[in-house]
Amino acid sequence: MNRRILCQFKDDSGELLGTPIDLPIDIDKHGLEKLCQALISSEKDQEVEEDVPYLFFVNENEISSNLEEALKNRNDFEKTTEIVYQPQAIFKVRSVTRCSSTIEGHTEAVISVAFSPDGKQLASGSGDTTVRFWDLTTETPLHQCSGHKNWVLCVAWSPDGQKLASADKNSNIMIWDSETGKQIGKTLCQHRQWVTYLCWKPLHLDEDCRFLASSSKDSTIKIWDTIMSSCIRSLSSHTQSVTCVKWGGKGLLYSSSQDRTIKVWRPDDVLVNFFIFCYLILKDQKLRE
């Protein structure tokens, strides 16, 4: 014979849910969850997530499998048995595929984006030939920078966050002041095909954030002095397009290419030779004076 028992649901604060209900004593935890969800939905007039799990307790004993097991030491079934329910997940985490907000402004496809070193700003390059600075706190534009004549393919922040480098499909590189949105110096243009990647020298090796490396479809890597607005060295050993260039923490430069190789360079040796060359030129000019 299937025994039954009179039960009353209540939450952990003591608030009763509905009226006492006659239940089979062998009802399992899943059945209690379905019943509890239905009572909450009808009594409190609110939608209940079906996948929210509940814990159930009788006399502080958790109902892990069925009600009968939790009541195995009880002989008095004439009184109403109180079942305390507790939702295990009150707040449901939204799916990561769900968009939380949208930042609009560009009139063509956005091709490249980069966070500022402090994470407070975002820079974007677009097919509309502009570079934009965005305030991530308010999600509003700070600056719109015009000067490129073709798609802006890549952007890169200087390590100190004061400058932004951008490169376009016409192989031109421009440096921008992040505070004003104005261009710094002249446009850098010695690549013969479009620029594929930009990378600044690490801050601990270049406190002035002076040197920038760029890779290109023309199979070369160029090192730029952004203060003098000049190319101080062109590295050409790859046989196909250079896809990426990275400045390592110990001063070495790493480049990857479609020729299936990764090359390691010593740009500091190049920089020393460059400064010696500049010194000799200045010395020669003074002697002529």
C-alpha cells in the first residue's frame, strides 16, 4: 500500500508556501522540485526557471533521494510535516554569447581594435579611413582622427598610453596623441605594400616610447624613430609577406611570415649604429662651420 503524508512547504525564512498538501511518502527530490516550482509560480505569480535546482530539508535533514529516507527515524505521521526549500541558484549568469552593449560610430567595417595600457580607452581603425578613440566607461567617442586615405588595418598603443600608431592599406603609418587626437610628426611611408602589424618597443627598454616596428606585405620589417619621423632600419630576410612582428622583453625582435619561418633580430645593434651615424654627421657639420 502506498503510504501518504501531509506536508507543508516553507522557505528558509519561515514563510509558508501554499496550503498543506498530501504527498506519497516515497516522492523523490525531482518530484519535490517540480511541485515546488508549480506552487511558487501559482502562489507568488512569478515565472520560475525550470533549471534552478532546490535543496529540501525535513527537521534539518536534507532530502537527498526521497522523502521516506529523510523520515526513516520518525514514527509520528499524524502531524503536518514541514519541508524547507532553498533555491541553489538565485542569480543566473547570462550566457557569454549575449551582447551587453554596442558602440556605434564608424560608417564602414571596423578592421582593428586595441585597448589602452590602462584599459580605460579603446582605439579602433575602420574601412571608413578613420581612427577613433573611445571612453570605455561611458562608451562614447573621445576623438575621431582623419588622415588615412585607405582602410586602417592595424592600431597599436605605445606602452605609456600617450601615443597610438595606425597603419593603412596604402602602407602609411601615422602617430596620434591620445590626449588631443592630433597627429604627431610626419606620416611614415616607406613600405611598398600595406602594413600587416605594428609593435612598440617595451617601456623598460624605451622610456620615451620612441621606437616602433612595423611588418608589411612587402616582406620587410622596418624600425621607426617616431620622434624624428624617420625609418632607421629596414630588415629584409623573409621571402613572403611578414604577418606579425613582436618586440621581446630582452630587446630581441621576432617576426613571422607566410614563408613559414620565424626570424629573430637584434635591433639594438642597429640602433647603436644609427646613433653613431647621426653623431658623425653632426660632428662633420660642426667642423665645416
